[in-house]
Amino acid sequence: MFSHVVIFWTKSDRPAAAEALLAGCRELLASIPGVESFHCGRMVHSQRPVVDQSYQVGLNLVFRDQAAQDAYQEHPLHLRFVKEVFQPNCERCVVYDFA
């Protein structure tokens, strides 16, 4: 199993950025071949001080192996997501990959 976690910080001057990002994740990324598990959502507020609450949207994908994740990165729908959804709506992201 290969997990690919992406944490997104949206642009503050785009009030609908988080919703656009979530819609784009669901529309473009969930159906890419090789994605075995897909979940995206908004940051959840917590009283626990160890929980990072500075981001707006998280994405969690699971692949069979790193080769499947590598293919996902080059898939036309992922490239479209980066250009049409990520770039206009996000200041930055952090990626955590682990197997």
C-alpha cells in the first residue's frame, strides 16, 4: 500500500477556493486509474494543540504501490487538476507520501 496525503492552503483572496478545490478533487482525481481509496475534506477544528489547523483542505489517496502513484502523477486528469484547480486556488501545499 502507498499513501499520498496532500495538505492545501487556499488563497485568501478567493473566498470560494476551498469549495472549488474540493469539487475539483472529486471530479478529476477520484476516478484516475490506480486510486484504491479517495477522501478529501475540509480541515476539522480541534481543541488538541498537536492538531495543525492552519490549512483549509486535505486529500488522502491510497494506491496499490508507488508505481501506481507515479502513473497517477502523470495522468491527464491529474495534470488538468494542477493547472485548472490547484494553481488558481492554492497558495501552497505539502505532500506526505509513505508506504
